[in-house]
Amino acid sequence: MPRTVRLLLLARVVNRLGAFSLPFLTALIRAGHGASLTTAGLVGAAFGLATIPSRLAGGWLADRIGRRTTVVLGLCGCAVAQLAIAASTSLTWAVIGAVLLGLAFELYEPPSQAIIGESVPERQRVRAFSLFSAALAAGGMGAGLLAALLGRGDLRRLFVADAATCLACALLIRLALPHDRPAPRGTIQHDIAVRPLRDPALLSVLATGTAYALINQQTVMTLPLALTRRGLPAADAGLLFTAAAATTVLAQPLVRLSWVSRLTTPVALALAHLLLAAGLTGYALAHTLPALLVSAAVGSLGDLLVMGRAYALVTDLAPPGGSGRYLAVFGTSWGVAATLAPVLGTQLLAHAGTTTLWSTMAALCLLLAALHLRVTPETPRLRNLPKTLRRIPDAA
């Protein structure tokens, strides 16, 4: 990987090491401010709704003021909001902090992804985005353990630690990455990049990506609450996140296996969702921590396949100079999911229980597996090849 990508991965590992506060936002609202389950879900939804303009602003700012500056701005904004949540003395201030966190939370994702997509050749993008996912998972292993340790005391400590790692990551990015060279306004790159919503291929990927993000965020936002419903400590979610992160790191060699690299993107994404369905079924049936750990590891294999393929596909679909905007639009799927997941999850937990929650998510994964085989586009490079040659590996 190029030096710029390696430095970015290192900085994001530092950031990810402390990024364990978000799954405990709803738990803090309930435990720290005495809110009801429904109110906690609405606060989580407010955070998710705020991430949608945040992601779009991240793509716009990356093109206007530069990738490095946008990443630093987003990380510093997250740190301020997390400290506000930790210091909140009332539910009102906690809600304000959650909304501010959402507005800053996605600013740094589009420029980070654009740096990776534009710094490596097309044939290496799947591997590069898989390594990016693994780097975040490596930090996540330590994050899960720290969450399990710090979360057994005061949940506010998680937000203070997360703020500290955001500032450390911002400093690394500011010192290590090269100076920004944003394209001048009015250039052809900008004219092309503002049209991602007119691309039917991107809209197809956005639709299935939103459904996947909803499943993913359901786990992130609802797992601590689901554990308490089964009589387990909410902090044990940190151990499950650690198991998933460790699997993502250790399973990286699977991405480079010849039979995996020969899979077309639709087939790879269908397989990924079958693995996710298996992991979520385990969550629905398991009642002990060891069984839940196994389920987390199985589901993380599906996440590994999705992350590498989906972001590489979006980067390939983008025209020259348009990857930042394309990735920003695709990334709004996470904002939509983060808005819906807390409400859907808390209502399913309150009225149907843990088994129904995870069974519903598993069924959605099976539906997505079938949809990917029908609606997900192949990469532009593969679409331009004769059918007899399309099994050429599309990953390094």
C-alpha cells in the first residue's frame, strides 16, 4: 500500500481504539438520565438522522477544502460533542450532544475512503478497502476490551476516552498526511462529481447498502440492550465486538484466496449476507456468552466480504474526480440506518423480545442475498469484458 494509505490506516487505528462509545449511547441515556426505552431509541434516531447531512457535507468539503482538512475538522468536532455528552447533567444536554456528534460523525469518512480509492490501482481496491476494514477492526479489538473494562464503572468514561482518541487521530492526520490540493471550482472534476444521484447503478448499490447498514447498525445500537434483556451485563457487548474485530483481522488472508477473488461482486455480496444471516440466527438462539461469541465471529466474516467489495464497487462506478461525492452519497445509507435502527430495535425488543429482533434481521439478510444476485451491478471493468473473460480476478 502507498505511504499515504498506510499513514491513514495507522491514524484511524488510533481513532478506532477509543471508538466504543456509540453502542452505549442509548444505554447511557437510560442509565444516566432515567429515560424510557422508547426515549433512548428516539435519541439514537436523532443521532442517526444528523449523520446524513454530515456524510454529504464530508464529500462536499473534501472537494472544496481538501481531504486532510475535512478529516481533521470531523475528528475535532466528534471530540467536542463526546465531551459534551460526558459532561451532560440533564437529558436535554445529552440530546444536544448526541445531535452535535451526529453532525460531525461522518465528516471524515468520505475523504478517508476517497484517499484510499484514489491512491491504489483499480485491481487493488478490494484488498485496500478490506485492509482498511481490518485496520479499524484491529483498533476495535482493543476498543471492545476497554469498553468491557471502563463500561462496568461509569459509561461517561467511554465518551471521554473516545474524545481523546479522536484528538490523537486528528493530530496524526494533520502531521503525517500530505497537504491538501483540492481541485479548483468549475473544473470538469467538480461538474461530474455532483451527479451521483443520476447514476442508476449507484442507486441500486445505495438501496441494498442501506438495508445492510440497517442490519449492521441494529447490532451496534441494540446489542447492549438485548444482552440486558437476557440477564447479561451490557458491557459484555464489548467482548462480542472484540470477537468480531479479531475475526476480521485474522480472516484477512481469506480475501486473497484465488477462489474468493474470482467471485463476481454480486456473488460475493450474496455469500456475505448468508454468513451474516447465520451469525444473527446464532444471536437469536444463543443464551450464553460463549455461544454469542461464536455467532459474532461468524457474522463478522460476512462484514469482511461486504466492506471490501461494496466500497471498491462504488469507487469503480465513480467518474474521474467523482469518488468523494459517490462515496458520500453511498455513505448516507449509514445515516438512514442509524436513524431507523434504534427505533426499530427498541420497539422490537419492547414488544417482541430478543429472539424476534435477531430473527427478523436474519430474514432480511436472506432477502438481500437473493437481491444481490439480481440487482447488484458488476464493476465497470468486468461489464466491459466479454462474458467468457469475466472470471478474471478483480482483487489483488
